[in-house]
Amino acid sequence: MIRLTALLRRNPALTAEEFHAHWRDVHGPLIQSVPGIDRWVVRYEQHLRVPADVGPWTGTEDVDGITLQWFESYEDFMAMVADPEYQRIVGPDERYLVDLERSVFLLTDESPRVVIGDG
């Protein structure tokens, strides 16, 4: 199993509120609507940024949210992003919603090394 962790920076034409509403109410349902998406995606999570007034201590002031996506394999991840229906349905919305050049995408082994807590 692998996990995609993406630190998302919004399209600069959108406010944080517009980004969050669109991500939650439009983008998530678009991903769900891709025929057969469950062939590849085991789990999909959206984590919205805590309001900006929390403070600049994190060093990620311009990150608007994090998405976590689980796949059985790297091949499943690649099959999803290459799927013509995914590209037709989700691709345009990704380009509208997210500043893809400034966002960070990381594929990792889903089995973490637990340092504190239950493993």
C-alpha cells in the first residue's frame, strides 16, 4: 500500500474560503463521480487548514489543505491519474482549484515507523 500526501496551495485567483468550499463541495464529489475510481483509490481524505489566525509558526502559511490518498500500489496510482475519465472529469477542476506548480506531492509507503503511539 502507498499513500499520496499532497500539500495544496490554492489557485491565487481564489480566496481561502472559495478554495475550501469548492474543494469540499465540488472537487470531492467530482472524484467520487469518476466511473470505477474505487478500482484504484482505497481511501481519500481532505484536511482543511486551520484558520490563518492560528499564527505563522508552522512555516506553511500558504498551504490551504492536505489531501491523503491511499492506493494498493504505485501502478494503481498511475492508472488513476492516466485514466481518460479521471482526466476528463477531475483534471480541469484540479487545474482550476490548485496551484499545481507550487503544491507538493509525495508518495510514501503507507506503513509508517511509529515513534509515539499505537503501532
